[in-house]
Amino acid sequence: MPIQNKAMLITYSDSMGKNIKETHEVLKNYIGDAIGGVHLLPFFPSTGDRGFAPYRYDVVDSAFGNWDDVEALGEDYYLMFDFMINHISKKSVMYQDFKKKHDDSKYNDFFIRWEKFWEKAGKNRPTQEDIDMIYKRKDKAPEQEIDFDDGSKEHLWNTFGEEQIDINVKSKVANEFFKETLIDMVKHGADMIRLDAFAYAVKKVGTNDFFVEPEIWDLLNKVQDILAPYKAIILPEIHEHYTIPQKISAHNFFIYDFTLPMTTLYTLYSGKTNRLAKWLKMSPMKQFTTLDTHDGIGVVDAKDILTDDEIKYASNELYKVGANVKRKYSSAEYHNLDIYQINSTYYSALGDNDKAYLLARAFQIFAPGIPMVYYVGLLAGANDLELLEKTKEGRNINRHYYSKEEVAKEVQRPVVKNLLELLSWRNKFAAFDLDGSIDVETPSDTTIKITRQDKDGTNVAVLEANAANKTFTITANGETVMEQK
């Protein structure tokens, strides 16, 4: 099914029911046409990181179902799969064969061999300056020792977890793997491929090894060229300063809007609409908007849209007014991977307040692009402290496991009913066409008026909101769609 301008759900295979088949039932029975697409988070056999350390992509993890279940879902929704272009698990055939046969392995060039990488740069490399320059996810150099079966040792580049070994994207054998895997994904129903952690994939001496230009464009274009004959596209995933996604947008790729979540929180905490208005005017139409994802709420993404003081204010307010949001849940104590993300559901970040939450979603729906809604957010879910404490994983506060029965109960709540109704309306109304326009006004410090219309101006949707008292009115061609007093 081709990509449609309809809201996309982000979910794990076992988070709205026990598996993919149950997830499909839940969507058909309780969610209806509120969503048109599904980003099915990694459902491949994996050795960690909730699926983001896959060791193969040719089968579905048996705990979640099989390809028939995935393809059946794709009959009703456009689908996005994840491809970890930067790394693969140590349980993979590639790693195991390399470990066993060393230089005689067909995969001897599949990984980035640390010593060989620096040898090419000259003697006595890497220097401390080289190591300090690397954009790292951990305190030490991003390397891991490998003990070969022949008794020798080397180090391989290792950006993320112990299981996730970096791939040499320049190698011929890796590129063959990329092509084979991506084409297989499309044949099983993928309409979009999310390139996870792609910005780390290109390594080059003398750089910080993050979003290295111009080589990063060669990589993105190479992947898109593989998918083009199959009418599938990529969605590069990156959490960084908003100017980097805007660069990606300028190269005509779809992007994520990760700036909107914190900017919207600031707007609803402060009651001031100027920053939100500024951001909406700057945003491209060819994007997917977010308020929540399987990760934490990004802070760095809003830098310079919000001032440093405004970011500090919003972060402090999140901890103050958020429901069961504590600083320690985003710390090393709870295995937080990113110091620039706060662990909370979006509903709880707004104090489990129905009015504030529905207005936040109204802002998202009227923003340029296609809304993406995380499954916990679709059900206005509160922080799951039980799962958090049971696992001691900070991000699990926002990863509740819903049974089919729970979903049936949650969709009866007024805030969820209203959200589903809004999304259904948005999916069908032509004013939100991506070739249409947006106009944003701020009649006062606390109010905002957002007008969306299609290309010829035939269909017009208007959101008039007061961020201070959380009231809003939505009209479609002059008729009231929803009002919150």
C-alpha cells in the first residue's frame, strides 16, 4: 500500500495485544480510521535494546508472529520498518563467521576494524585528540575487543550497546547485505524504511564521525536508489539541532519533526504561543510530526527555537507539573542512554491533564506534515511506574504493555475518544494536503490561530486556541468540528 497522508501509529509488536496478529485486531476493532499507517518497531530476532540489536532481517521474531501477519497488516495500513544501517548484533552470521575465520572470512571487511582504520591515518593514531573529537554515546572510545578463534585479538568500532557492532558502510559485502535486506523488506510490505542511527554510519579520520558531509548524502542516496524501483522511501532518523533535519529536508527526503514536542510543552506550560508560531512557520510539509516516540522527550532538538532559559524552564516545569516524572528516571541509575532526553509519557508530562493533552494533539494535527502518534500517546497513557521499577529501565516508563481488554477500556475515555475523532477527521479532510498551505497568527501572547488549506483554497481548516486556559475551537469550512471550553 503506498504512503498516504494519514496519521501513522508507532508501536511495538507486543504492546497493543500479545503479537502482530492481536495488534491488527485491536486496530481494526478499536482504533478504526484514526490511523492510516503503522510504524512497526523492530520485530526481527534481536539480542537487545528492545529489537534494535537485530541479528537477522529475513524472518520475524517468532514471539511476534510471521511474515503472513506483517503482510496482512500491510493490506490495511501503509507500513514502516526499521533498518539499523549503523550496526548489527554479535549473534549475526557476519560477526560469527568473522570471529571464526578472521581474515579468511568473506566478512573480514564487513565491520570497522579499529586498528586498521587508524593505521591508514598514519603512525601513532588515534591520538587523544582523535578520540575526544568523536561524537560518542559513552565516555570511552567507541571500540570493543574481539577474540578470534585463532587466538588473536582486535578491536571493532562499537558506538552503542555491547551487542551492536558497527558496520563498515564502505565495504562491498555490507552493501550487498543492504541491498538484499532492503528489497526483501519491501517485498514483505514495507512502504517506508526508517534509517535508525544513520548519522553515525560514516566514519572519517579528522571528523567527529557524526553526520559526515558529503559522504552522508552518498549513503542516503544509495539507500533511496535501492528502494526507488519499488516505490518505497526512507525516513532518516536523527535527534540533533533542528538545522540538521532541515538540511535533510533540503535534499528532498522526508524528515522527523522532533522539535515540536518540547516546543509544545513550553507553550502549554508558559501559556505563550510565540515560539510555537515561529516553529510552525519554519517547518516543511514533507515531514512526520511527533510529540512522543519509543524514546524519551528530546531536549536538544528544540535548542535555538527555544532559548536556553526557555528550555531550562520547560524542563523544570516538566519535573514540577508532570505526573510521576522524576529526574532520576532520566539518569544513569535508570540506564538512560541520552542525557538530552527526558523519560515520561506525553500525557503525564502534561500532568495527566485531558484538556492540555488534547490541545497538544490539536497543535500536532495542524502542524505541517503527517502526524505520528506513539501507541501510549494514542491511548493517553500515564507513566508506568510499575514497569519502570521492575526493569530499572528509564524508557520503560513510556512502554506499557496493553492487553486487548485494556485497549477496549481505554478507548472509552473521553480524551481518547476525542483524539481518535480528531485524527479520523484530519485523515479525510483535504485542507491537510501536503501541497496545501499553512498560515499562523498570534492575536495575543497566549492565543494562536492556525489555518490550513488545500492547494486551490477550496477546503479550509482553522484552529483557534488559548494556550493559557487550554481552550480551542476547530472549524472545517466554517463548520465547528470540535470545541474545548
